[in-house]
Amino acid sequence: NRLQSILESMSDGVIVVDEDRIVLLANPVAREMLEAPDDFVVGQPLYALNRNYELNQLATESLEAGERRQSEIDFLDSRRFIYAIAIPLPEIRDIPGRRSMMILRDTTDSHRLDITRREFVSNASHELRTPLTAIKASVETLQTGAIDNPEVAQEFLARMAADTERMDILISEMLELSRIESGVEPLNIKVQS
């Protein structure tokens, strides 16, 4: 009862299979993560729990090699990423055959955060490059003789000042976001009407 209670309260999925890949145990989290069919019951093959080839292969490799195996599996149908570890279990004296325990951790949110972070860096780079390119063009124009015309020079200097201000605002926002993400600064949300 205590073991059952622990398995049911875990945030990670736990599956135990025998050497024939028959599921001996699957906690509720594992069933939910793998989107097990409603009619799945312990005693069925692992592929009945989820038809993902990589998951089944991971269990097979662990059992055959008698070694720990791990993999991050992309479940395309459910758009979910699961980090799976398959660990061979020691043989039990009165129960013949090999067994493997699989521990499953849903890493979907972490993947989404990484994708968001990469997109943010890409967008921020583009947003910084635009004013930087304009500043560079203004400097080159001034260097090629426009600086001798006070009216034109003032116009280009004003553009450079505006682009520099734009870059300063972008960098300040990026630094603030970094401080918020690291927990150094609290998130203060203001609603504008």
C-alpha cells in the first residue's frame, strides 16, 4: 500500500517491464504522459501502452545489455518531449526473468522555454542590428564629406542619436528581462489603457 501510494503521488512516470516487454507496473503519471488507451491494463505489452518505437527500443536495449539507457524522446503526435531512463532491475530469487524500470520525466515545458529563448535572442539580435546598421551608414556618410554641410550633418547626428536611444532601450529591456528571469527583480505588471 505504501509503495502504491508513493508511485501514485510521484510527478515522474514509472513503468516496469519484464524481458518480454510485458508491463508489470505503470503508475498514473506514466499512463497520462504516454496517453495510454483507456482499455490498457497491466499485463499487456509495452507497445499497447504507447506505440512509440524509441520508447520500446529503450526498454529492449536496457534489458538486452543489462545496462542503464537513457534518451529524450519526441512524441510527435502529442507534441510532447519525455526524458526516459531505463534501468535493469536486479533479479528476484523466486521470480525468474529480467526486468527493467523506466522513469519518465516530461520535458516539454523546458523545450518550449528553450525555443522561446532562441526566438527571443534571434529577434533581439535583429532589433539591435537594425539601428546599428543605420548608425554605421550615418557615420560612413558623414565621413565621406557630409560632415562639411552643417545642415546635413545635424540631420545625420539626430538620426544617430535616435538610433542610439532605440538600442539603449532594447538593451535595458533585455537586462530587465534577465534580472526578472533570474529572480533578482520582481515582475511588475502595469496595465495601460
